[in-house]
Amino acid sequence: MHIEKSELASLLIKKEPNQRIFICTNDNHYKVWMIKREGNEVVTKWGRIELSKKLQSKTKIFGDGYRASQFIMLKVSEKYAKGYVEVK
């Protein structure tokens, strides 16, 4: 059975409001990276999809929402460059 990447991620990871989820299947590893902004705070989570219950996370607090948004745009462009695709 063949499962599309986006289907796999949606089966294993619950998407929260205002959260963007990206997956990468390079080197036959199913990796996930998520980012979410709430006000001046940005939370990122990452790890292997198979281990989605044990994702690592990091919270970063910015001086204002604009800087938080700029950080998200930078990180998202880096993920696209590494071959990640966004799960819609």
C-alpha cells in the first residue's frame, strides 16, 4: 500500500490552529517540522514522524509580532530549501 506524504502526516500528527506542518522524506526518513505563532511567541517542534509522540520543541519569544512573523518566514524558506513540503 502506498500512502502519500501528506496523508501519513495527517494520520500521525494532529494539526493545531495557527500551526504549519512540513514533512521531508529525504533519505527514506519521514521527518516533520512544525511552527506555530501566538503573539510574540513562536514554538517549533521537530523529529521523525514515526516518533511523533516524542518530538523535540523550542519556544522563542520576540519583542513584537512583526519580528516573530519575520522569523517564521525565514525558517519556512529554509525548510523549503531543504526539501520539506507543507501539509495542507
